[in-house]
Amino acid sequence: MIIDPSALEAYREVMEDEADEFIADVLNSFYTNARELLATMDSALLKNNVDEFVRAAHTFKSTAATVGANPLSGLLADLEKRGESEGLSALKPLIPPLKEAFDEVEKKLKEIFS
């Protein structure tokens, strides 16, 4: 399961009528931030900037978990860890599958919450 809907559905119990708007805001922020973080990761790879890459992977990992994208979050956790211990050039081939995973997550979130 690429999305755990309970991560966002929990807000419905607490926020009731305001939950839909809140969830929409959270998701829109996630989509925007994810694209920015992917661009930051790409840029960090080009500059061979480990700190920037790891920081972006860490932030993206947390935001993915917030919206219930646990497999994506796990992939980012692996990239974060490997970015700290391996050379970034070894991680370059993992970025296209990461982008595909994000695209799948975005599509599934829009199916569930639109």
C-alpha cells in the first residue's frame, strides 16, 4: 500500500467540518514542497553537496510520512542514510525511481482525497 489514508483521515475526527480544507492544504503543501525538495536533491547531486542532499532527503522523508506515504518515506530514509555514508555519485541512479515513486504517491493521494 503506497498510501496509509489513516494518516490524514485522523484529522476528520478531530476537526470535523474543517478537516477537508485542512487536508487539502496539507496535500497542496506536500506537493509543492516535494517538488522543491526533489529539485534541491538534484542540485545537491550536481554540486556534490552531501549536507544539502541529506537535509533535503530528511525533510522530504518527514513530509512523506505526514501524508501517509510510508514506502516513499522509507525510500527517502534509505537515501538520507546512504547519503551520509556513501558518495553521492552512487545515489544518482536512485533519483529517477524516487521521482516515479513521488508521482505515484501524488496520483494516489489525489484519488483518495479529491
